Amino acid sequence: MYRYALGVLRNSADAEDAVGETVLKAYAHLAQLKNPERFRSWAMSILVNVTRTMLAGRGRLELPGDMSLYEQHSSKEQSELWYAVMDLPQDFRQVVILYYYEGFRTKEIARMMNLSEGTVKSRLNRARQKLKTALEGKNG
């Protein structure tokens, strides 16, 4: 949850707040969960909405100067990939993090984000193209 919130909000304090708020909302509305097997995707959909609300109230995004906050892996290649993911437009960045880093299927992502599955697949495809172009440009 934190990795997704950090990827979307780009600020560790805001990401922590979003995760905390999500946990509180999930606990308060736990009785509304009809299928316990879907808890993970249900909680992530709450997080998607919490981060969306936070972004809407924030206005223009400013990146902090220290991008090391976003490095999720130790190898150089994985760090370059994470930086490239962080440079994607928000719509692409969200689905990439949910799909590749959090392991959700396109159908689950579509439900979480209130999108069609085709839109999720399209965003993933376009994000892959952008990532390939960005990484090929860095590596020559």
C-alpha cells in the first residue's frame, strides 16, 4: 500500500497519511466487505480513492529534490526502472505500480480505479512503450 501511495503522491509523509487513512476507513467499513477473499483489492481501491482525493486537494505537484526516497530496489537496473516509472504520467504510473509492483490483475485494477479492463490494458501497453523508450534512451 505504501509503495503505491508513494508512487502516486511522491511524498513519503503524504503516502504514510494515505495508508493510515485507508486502514482507518477499511476498519470502519469492514462490515461492507461481502467477500473476505477480496480484502486486498478492496483495501487498495480505498487507497486509490484516498490518494485521488489527496491529489485533488493538493493542486500542482512538486517533486522533492531527493529522489532517493523512491528507490525500491538495490540494483542499478531496478533503480533506473523505478525512476523511469516515477517519470510516467500519473495514469500510467498508477496502473504500472498496481500491476507490476503490487501484483494485481488488470480486472482487479479496473475495478479499483473505476475503469474498463480495456482502458487498464491500454494504459499498461502505453506505459510499457514509454518505459522502453526512456530506458533505451538512457542506455544508448
